[in-house]
Amino acid sequence: MVFTDRITNADVVKRPSEYQELLTRVLTIQADAELGGPNVYAARWQLQASTADAMYRVARIVAEEVDHYRKFAALLGDLGPDARYPLHRDNAERMLEAFRGKDPLTWGDVAAVCALVDRAGRFQLEEFVNASYLPWTRCCPASCRRKSAMCTLARSS
């Protein structure tokens, strides 16, 4: 069965509860994941970068990830749930296992985390470019482009 419907905010309540729950869960995971990366490396490494250029790169990556979180939290908020709780969540409580690890030990580890996690995030977002939920499909292409730029930014560190 191929699902070809395109759903707006107003249409979500007309969908089966399974659709509503799945959409809410996926958006919740995405919002939490956008903050997962910065919580792994920003607190320790943003101000301890080896050069001002590297510090600037980490600051940009963190700003982009927080902006992605804001967008997904807004999409989630349009559906009803409050998505503020991931803001100050401990890494041990992150929804995705990748963000529950220890802090990167070296600057090279930070670059690897940024590049690899961001690449995986981009692939995940690309899966939703043609999703049934229209507000998400409008957000995804721009997020994918920014994730591509962030992968490049991290690699150049």
C-alpha cells in the first residue's frame, strides 16, 4: 500500500490515532536529536577549541543545531505537545543512543562527532523530504542543505 495523502495541521486530527502518535513520536525524536550533538561537545569544547577559527566553527554548528531544534519543536508544538523538555535534558536521557556516550576526548573526536552525526542526521531528514506531513516536507529541504554545509564545516576544522 502506498500512502500518497498530504496532511496539513488541520488534517492531523482527522487521521487515525496511530498516524498521530507516530508523527508526534518521530518529531519528538528529531527535536531531541537536534540538541543531542551540541550537548555532546559544546559545553566542553566550544570554548576550549585550539584556535579562534575552530571556536567559531563549533559555535556555528551549535547555532545551526539549535535552530533545527527550534523548527522541529515548533512543528511539534503545532500538534499540541510541548517540546521544551529536551533543552536541558541530560545526555544520559537522550532518545538516541548515539548521544548518550562520553564527552569527546580530543579535538579530532569533536570533528568526527560533528561530521558523522550530522551526516546521519542529513540522511534521516532526506527520508522525510516527501513525507505525508506537509509542514515537515517544507522544513526538510532547507534543513538538509544546512546539514550538508555543517558536515563541510566540521570537516574543515
